[in-house]
Amino acid sequence: MKKRQMVLKQRSRNSNTSSSWTTTSSSAISNVRYVECQKNHAANIGGYAVDGCREFMAAGDEGSVDALRCAACGCHRNFHRKEVDTEVVCEYSPPNA
């Protein structure tokens, strides 16, 4: 899970004051998962056949070579369709009056 935080400062001109600041802070949390395998096992004979693996399950621990191989079908993780769910949270603080 990756978390990013971005802070934007915006200066607004007001006729009564020389300048005032507003701050907007947002953070995005991305959740990545790998679903069905899309490897074409019949490509060498000109056909199309997939193995039916529905979700990537790592064959080894994080950081090992087997972490990129699927325990169910034996394919590399790149053959599985990638789904990214992103949640963005924004906070806004108005300028001080």
C-alpha cells in the first residue's frame, strides 16, 4: 500500500489585506491486486486458450524470486490483470480572517 500526501498553498488577493493563504492537503491511498491470468497458452499454435486462474497468489514470501510467480498457475505476476483501487482524501483549511 502506497500513501502519498500533497500540500498545495494558494495565495488569494483580498482588497482589505495584502495577502492571505489557504491550504489544501490531500492524500491518496492505492491498493493494488492482481486478478485473472491472461496468458495465452496456445499462442505458439495460433490459437487462444487461458488456464482459468482467477486470482494471483504469490508462491513465496515478499522479496523472494517466488513472490512474482503464481502458486495456482505458475505464471509470472505480469500475466495477471492488475486492478488499482485509489482512495483520495482532501482536507481544506480556509484562510484566517
